Amino acid sequence: MILDGKTLAKERELALKEEVGTLKEKYNKVPVLATILVGDDPASVTYVRMKENACARVGIESIHVGLEASISEEELVNKIKELNDDENVDGILLQHPIPKHIDESRCFDSIGVNKDVDGVNTASFGAFSHGKEAFKSATPLGIMTLLEHYNVELEGKYAVVVGRSAILGKPVSMLLLNKNATVTIAHSKTKNLPELLKQADIVVACVGKPEFIKKEWLKEGVVIVDAGYNPGNVGDVSKDAYEIASAYTPVPGGVGPMTINMLLTQTVASFRKKMEK
């Protein structure tokens, strides 16, 4: 079974477009997402453009904030605070990665939790890890939405997450745990990784190394969620592993489209919450 994120994201976009239209009729306003791009890294420029195009498709207003790569940390934090204080802005996206002279974590934590529609704030992570209402990290939420849509059973299953980043590996582990999966967090330096993976019912690959996980490391019937995206449209799992999987996310067209969709979904939710106060 192919876990087709591209098709699901398109279906969800149609529903979001309808919802935004209804909200516009009711409030004479639409949700607003501010996207902050620091510097001109080509991949980041492309990602931000894709997100802004997706906003346009569903009727969300997008404000582009382009900043020089030489900007100071303090200036960036102040810009984020300015957007926090802007009552017209419902969501704030700070495109990752940002220049190395800036503390990325501090900037993420500067985003108000009520506008943290990409789920990168430490407070947001803490809240949803405890099962409380909060905006969730966009890619992990996209993964969970995809698994739920395709009725992939999680309760009691053994999941191995290969990757430990603050915006993917760690949060997806918490979300799986909250659905009663048994979770091991591994990474590129984990000893005996093939032996661990051989036991896994579900493998989430987010280590950022092309075709790092080999077919022979996995068991027959495994569910493969490949959140890696490397040059040449290559994921973190060797493509021949699909042959033994019961379900898998293709690269591209699996996890990626769902990430953007979750960003839009949470921006609409932020707007709705603000207007319904």
C-alpha cells in the first residue's frame, strides 16, 4: 500500500479552501500566514515559495518577510515579536535552517505559542508531548495524519524512529507514543541499528542520509515512513525496501506534501480560535 501524501494533501486542500471561504463570508477576513526567510538559500527559497503557493490555492493570505543573511539574532527576534503583536497575523513560519551565527532555538521560542503553526516552539512541544492541546510540529503531524487516513494500526506496535531532530525525530516519537505505540528513538550513531530495525513494525526515517536504511535491515511487512529528502529525490530508505513493506511513503510525494498541508490546517485553526473568542 502506497501512503500517498500528494493525493491526500490535494483532497485536504479542497476542504480547506471551502472552510476558508466559509470563514471569509462569516468574518469578512481570511487567515494570514507570515513566512520569514533569512538569506537566499535556494532550497529554502523553493520551500517558502511552495508554502506561499499552497496558501494562495486555499485562500490564505501570505505575508513574505525576506531578511538578509547578515541580520543579527536580536533583529530577527524583534521581527518575530513584531509579528506576534500584529493582530492580523494568525501564523508565523520561520524557514529552517537559518544562518549559523543565529541561535535557531531561541528564534523558534520567540514565536508566540498561539501563532506557532509550524510547531517549533519548545512550549508547544512540551504541551503536545503531554497530550495537551497545542500546535504540533508540521511534518510529524503530517505523518500521523497520513497513517490515520490509511488506517495503519499504531496501538501496541513497535516503532523505531531513526533521527532525533527537535522538529521531526523527537516530536514524531512523542506523537506515536501518545497513540500507544512502543517507540525507540535511534540515530546514525546507534549501535546495532540493523538489529533494532529488524524488530520494527513501523520505521520512521528522518536521519538525513540518502538510502541510509537498507532493505536487509527490515522485516517483511514493515510500514516505512520515509521523511528524508536528499538530492536527486532520494529518501533515507533504500527504494528496494518497498518490496517487503506492507505500506510505504514514496519519495517524493509522501511526507512532503503533508507537511505543507499541516501548516495551512493549523493556520486556519489559529484564525478560527482567534475569531471565536
